[in-house]
Amino acid sequence: MNGALLEKARQWLEAARSVAALTGAGISAESGVPTFRGPGGLWRRYRPEELATPEAFRRDPRLVWEWYDWRRQRIAQARPNAGHEALVRLEATKPRFTLITQNVDGLHERAGSRRVVKLHGDIWMVRCVVCGRERRDERAPLPELPPRCECGGLLRPGVVWFGEALPPAAWEQAEEAARQAEVFLVVGTSAVVYPAAGLIPLAQASGARVIEVNAEQTPYSSRLDCSLRGLAGEILPALIPPAGYRQTG
Ligand code: BJW
Ligand code: ZN
């Protein structure tokens, strides 16, 4: 890790009054929640692009539910990590802060983040494909796959699949936060899924300094003000030290 780069990013964050963060699966990796792409991104022999679609659900709802049930069990056992906790501290010190997440695992809320904009839904919500009724169901594993609504219709996970629109209110808040941010922090996302990844160039074009924290390069790394290579659970606590902690250089 380049110490000078980290220190520059820490100072930008400290000085900014308006901050937004965009997180992806990488921030939960150290909590034991599998990412979508890269090593460990496969479930059985399927890629996420083959399971996270309305077509896959229509073809084989049980298969898709088996994947979600497996992930729900992993998430139920997971605890927020030092990366999630650092973002809770950041929120507490900023007059304007928005945490935009692509994650459906709820670990930001469990860590204590308050203003969380969820672009891709929530894995603990279920929605009836017939009557549209939606409710929270935190049972993991579910007693019956695929689960059914009282009306007899199939229930689906309350998440956003490929080809589906993002929740309009969440998307508006995300765009607004990206436009307003003085510093835009991008953590643990491969930045290949749109429109979420488009928030990065939007923030940059709107004048934000963009800081990326990722274990690997992404398509945006070379275009950003500051790209920090490493684990979110290690870099975020260094970028956002606890109150009373004095940087010694
Ligand atoms: C670490 C780490 C550690 C690991 N520390 N780092 C161009 C423009 C606009 C759209 C498109 C476009 N081209 C194609 C599209 C369509 C499509 C899309 O983007 N496809 C691309 C794949 C090509 N987009 C859509 O379909 C979206 N909808 C849409 O466009 O609607 C249009 C519309 C409008 C009006 C009406 C109707 C339609 C919807 C996208 C939904 C994505 N859904 C999923 C599943 C959610 C539910 C679930 O969880 O099951 O969202 S797919 C999956 O990918 C999930 C994630 O949120 C998303 C992003 O993944 P993420 O978080 O980046 O994870 P990974 O695994 O990819 O990366 C992890 C990263 O962490 C890596 O970089 C690691 O290096 C790093 N890492 N450990 C730090 N410890
Ligand atoms: Zn129903």
C-alpha cells in the first residue's frame, strides 16, 4: 500500500463536508459473504448472470431459490466487519453523507449505518409474482422451496435482476448524492454492472474527487484521482480512523 496516496485520500475525506460512498460485494467479502465475480463467485456451476434474471426464475424457480437460500444462510451467519464499521464513523462526522450500496445483505444497516440507499434491493424481502404483496422473511433456510404467497402465487426475492429497473426513488437519491459529493468513495465493486457503475463517472464529472478501494484493478482504476489496492477491512479503517486516533505519519 502506498502510504502517501493513502494519506492524501485520508485528508480529502477529512476535509470534505459532502461525501457519498458506493459499495459492492467486496466490502462484505471479509465477513464471509461470497462476491459475484472472481474466485469464489461461482455457485455450483452457474455464473450470477445465469441466475440473477427473470428468465432464469421463470425457467427454474426452485434452482434460483436454492441459490438465494444458500446465500441467505451465509449472510445470516455473517457479521459486519471493520470496513462496514468505518463507514458508520464516516457518516457520523459528515453534515451530508449518503451510503449507496449494490449489496442486498443488510450488513451496512447491521453495522449501524443510517442513510443507506439500496440500489439492488434486499435479500430478506420476498414479493409475490401474482398479487405483488411484499414482506420481510428472515428465515434461513426457508421451510419450502420455492416459497409461496397466501394467494398461491410464487414468491420471488425482493432484489433487482438483470434487465429490471432499479427502484426509482433509490436511483434518484443515488444520482443526487453523486452529483453533490465533494468526495466519492467507491469500495469493493467490480464496477461492471450498470447503471450503478455509471455513478462513478457521474460523480467525477460533477467535480468530486473519487477514491477507489478494491483488492483488484477495475475498469475505472486508471481514470480515478486515487485508487487504493487492498482489502476494504484494512484500508477503510486507515482512511477513516476512530475519533481520538492521531495520525503519526
Ligand atoms: C474486494 C475485497 C475486499 C473482493 N476488499 N475489495 C450499459 C448501461 C446500462 C445498463 C447496461 C449496460 N450494459 C448492460 C446493461 C444491463 C445490465 C448490466 O449492467 N449488465 C452488465 C453485466 C454488462 N444492467 C441491468 O440489467 C440493470 N438494470 C437495467 O439496466 O435496467 C434497465 C431498465 C430500465 C427501465 C425498465 C427496465 C429495465 C440491473 C442490474 C441488476 C444487478 N443485479 C445483481 C443481483 C442482485 C441481487 C442479488 O444479490 O442476487 O446485483 S447482479 C450482481 O452484480 C449484484 C451486484 O450488486 C452487482 C455488482 O457486483 P459487485 O458488487 O461489483 O460485485 P463483484 O463480485 O462483481 O465484484 C466484487 C469486487 O470486490 C471485485 O472488484 C473484487 O476485486 C473486490 N473485492 N474482496 C476490497 N476484501
Ligand atoms: Zn400473492
